[in-house]
Amino acid sequence: MTLNKATSIRDRYWILLLGFLLCSPLWAEQWKLLGPNGGDARSLAYDPGNPSHVFLGTSTGSIFVSTDGGQSWANFAHLGTGDDYVLDHIIVDPRNTAIIFVSAWNVEDHTSGDVFRSLDEGKTWVPLPDMHEKSIRALAMAASDSKILVSGSLDGVYRSQDGGDSWQRISPLNHPELKNIEAIAIDPQDPNIIYAGTWHLAWKTSDGGITWRHINQGMIDDSDVFSIIVDPANRATVYVSACSGIYKSDSAGELFHKVQGIPFSARRTRILRRDPSSSDVVYAGTTQGLWKTSNAGKTWKQITNSEIVVNDVLVDPRNSSRLLLATDRGGVMLSDNGGLSFSSSNHGYTHRYVTAILADVRNPDTIFVGIANDREWGGVFAFRDMGSWQQKSAGLGGRDVFALKQTANGTLIAGTNHGIFVLDRDGSTWRPSNHLKNKNPSPQLRTAKSIAFDPSVTDSLMDAKVNDIDIASSRWLVATSAGLFISTDAGSTWNGGPLLGKKEFVSVHSAGSLLVAATHSDVLLSEDEGTNWQLARLPAQLTSIRGLTITPDAGVLIASREGAFRSTDSGKTWQRMSNGLPERDLSFIAYDDAAQTLLATSLSTGVIFRSHDGGRSWQSGPDSGYPLRRIVVAHGRLVAATPFDGVIVQQ
């Protein structure tokens, strides 16, 4: 892994702006992260030698770094070979801060993961062999001896006494209950005393794992334990967070009592963090905001909005009034007054799932993007000429946006996880556009044998997930989870539904009288503007279609997990396009009218592919350095959506 040097967010924005205004070559080599800033943040840790040096772990294997105490961020490293590692714990050795450990578990295969170690300040990383392929859910370093580390995985507890070089199991093999370890704490003075939280209560060993005992007196029996902390000033004081609430013990775990003041609805406390300057102050990061006690757990006060899901809390050891939160969707939040108020602190931190990119038809210095998985922090964003992102999501109600198109007059159309919404040019609030006409057959959606419109379809499209939109001068087409729909009155009313027995449409495209729609495994074509439809006979191996397009010569091209395919005879026959394209994992294919060029991207490479002959042959374009979901040419610049790192742009 390599260390990426920090670039100021202002420089990034001006680079994009100049790129839009100047006419430099299309196939440049260098790319920049553009944003929008924010997204999910999973874990935080500071360098004990320099607490302004902060690390941020994500749920997709990426680590970001801040050198100014969390005010700005830069991409730092990527662990693993894909985007499926959740980085829940980052530990910097206080005795040698060049040594960093990171725990990981695989979101795709929950039984696998790693412990990574860097010996050179994060320039290079290696997975530690003894922990390879273990799902590491907890990691702790002994305060009394940094050579001692304890990890918790789904199959038990492991300890290293040589700084991670070797690890030994210290929990019984195949124990029926001492497994699924979610939390680890080591006694601040005696590293043989270890607490382990599982998906069913907590355990403790006082002899380095030779013997273990349940510590559950006073706890509700059905309690997943997420976090454990031990007070270094009074080692008998132990806090445990569980799905049933927060518990405190004044007897080193022999007896617990449930703390009061945190409502039942906020009981899922993901992290407990003690103020290093005061044992009485403890923070609880829950699924409904951040809570704080200033009197050792007697009373608690909520100090953030209840909509905030807190994954980690960092307290500055030099100034305990300074807090950083790692949150779902909201990224990093910062307080300089002990939690009285918080503000977003995501400059340079981009961890967004961008689903759509669109160049403004009227303004050459503006692009729009659609965002999923961020609820009220997502929706639609506009990047404008002076280098700032503006959220344009009023009226969307926190919906995910999966498709984004624009009419010639500048009206925006968004396809969401719950229906279609329209934003008028210069408007401020999206309005729904989901009204179906009466359930008479639609002449625009017929087959030779039967009417495609299913009368069981609801009167509204509001419940449908809209995956793709196609805009022509006389009609709008949308591919949805409830079928294919058409509007001939600019979205005021719609007709449609399942077509030829197919319902889950993922893509739609039209050119003149040719209409093409796709489910994950089927392609349907109409050569008479939708009056009659036929089902294409696809290659047997084609089972996961991701997108399609039509070339000016009426060629139909498909991007799929199984590669790219092309038909020149209205879907009767298909040829695999492999002359210069990857054999698998095509994510996007589109025709750029201005350059008269086909563009294609892949989730397995950052290379952009182009074809000047309708897809018969392909050439490798620039390598962005990121896997790519889709790409557009926005006013002479390539702008691409990555799976999890937001938008990137050519310099």
C-alpha cells in the first residue's frame, strides 16, 4: 500500500474548475477525488506522539489521515484487495509510533478478515499470518506493555506477546459460548486480566486465558456486548455496553448494574469512550446519538441529534473538550466545547456511494450527482463553478437516488428507491411525479400478443425503485422494480407495468423508434416506439446485466458481470466484445455523442475503455486508480463514479 500525499480541497476544486474551462487533452493521466465530502466513517485513532495526527477507518478497506486534528483529511492507504474490509480498530504503538495495527473483517464473507501491521508509519502494510482469514471484530493493546495485543474473532480470543509476530489462541477451542468476540479490554496494569464481550454476554480471564468465567451477574441474559472499558484510575470500575443497555461494575465485573437515563430506544451502544482527564466523564456512542455522563454514570445527557449513528468517539488527550465522532452517513463530526455543539468536519473525506453523474445542459460549470445510502445527508448534489458542493435534496425525504436525468429546458428527473421526483429549473424543492393513468391499456407498452400493463399494479409509482431513466423529446421511460413505465406528458402521468412477464427492470434506452429495456437477465426490444415488444435470445452465460446503450447505427450493447456483448440485428444474435475489454465485471457502457466514442468501465480496474468503431475493437484509456461504476464526459472532462469514494475527475 502507498501513502497518498494530502492535497487541499481548495486545490482540488480549482483544478476541476480550470479543467472545465480550459481545453486540455481528454485522455490525461492524473485524477483527483472531487467529493461530495462525507459518508460513513467507522473508526478513529490518534498518534500518541502527535494527537493532531488522526487516522480514520472505513467499511470498505480505506484509511484516511488528518494532520490537523480532524479538520481536513486525505486518502492514506487501502487494506485488502477489494472494497469489502470493515476497519473497526486502529492502534498506534505509543512506544514506537511508526508501528500501526488495524483489524478487519469481511462484509461479504463474515467469517474472514485480517490483522494488518505497518512498521513504517503506514507506508506499507502486511497481514499478519496467524490472523489471516480470521474475522477480527475486536483488537486491544496492553497499556502496560505494547508488545501484548489481544484480538477477538468469531472463533475465539487470540493473544500476541511479541508485537504481532506470532499469535496464540487463549480461549478454549470450539467453546460453545466463548466465541463471536465483539469487544476486548485489557486491564491497564495487569495484561493477564482480559475482558471479552461476545454476542451473548461477557467473559473474563485473570490468568492470561488459562481459565475463563462468565461475568453476567446483573446483566439481562440476552445481551450482545459491543464495548468494554476499564478505568485506569480505579481498575475495579468497568463499563460494558450491550444491546440491552449500558452496565457498570464497581467490582471488576463480579456484579453489574444497569445505568439509568439512556432510553430504551438508544440502547444499542456501539462504543464507550472515557475522558482521559476525568474518570467521571464517559461518552456512549449509540444508534441514536451521543450520550455523556459527567458523574460516573449516575446521570446521562444526549448531546447530539438522535438521528446520528455514532460508530466511534475520539477525545483529544491534550484538550478533552475537543471531540471527534465517526458516524454513519454524516462522516466525521467535531466539537471544541465538550459536546455542547458539533459541526461537520469532512474536508477531504469522501466516502460516498455515487449512483449517477450528470452534466448540466445549461451551465458548463455545473455537474449533478445522485447519492444512495446516506438518507438525509444524501440525495442529489450540485458541484458549481466556484468549487463547492451544494445539496439539492429538499423534498426527497431522505430517499436514495439511483438515476438522474435532465430535460432540454433544465428540469431534473430523479429516480429514487421510492418513485420519481422532478426539480424544475431554478427550483428549490423536488416534487413527486408518480401518478399512473387509469388502468386502460397503454398503446405505448403493448406486445404482439398481450397488453403489458398489469392491472394489479398500484395507482402510484411511489413504492417502486427506479433504476434508470431515458429522456426523449416526446416521451420519458423509466426502468423500475415494478416494471417499465412511459410518460408522454413530461412526467405528469404514467402508463406501464410488467412487460412480457418481466418486472425487475434495471436499464432502459431509446434511439428514435428503437426502445431497449433490460432486467438482470433479459433484454426486451421494440422497433416501433413501444407498440410491439420481443424478448431477445441472449447467450446462456449472461445472467447479471448492469447497463445497456444504443449506438447511432442501432447496435445494442450490454455491460454485465459476464463481460460486454453486442447485437447488430435487434437482439437476434450477440457477440461477446473482448477485443480490448475485460472478460468480466463490466459496470457501465455508454455512447458519447460529442466525441462519437463508446466508453466502458469495470469494477475490477480503474482503466477507462473506448471504442471508435461501434464496439468492434477497444483501446485502453487512462487508469484512474479506482474501480469505476460509471463515467461521463462533462464539458470536455472525464468524471467518474467510484464504488465508495465518491466522484473523481481528470485534472
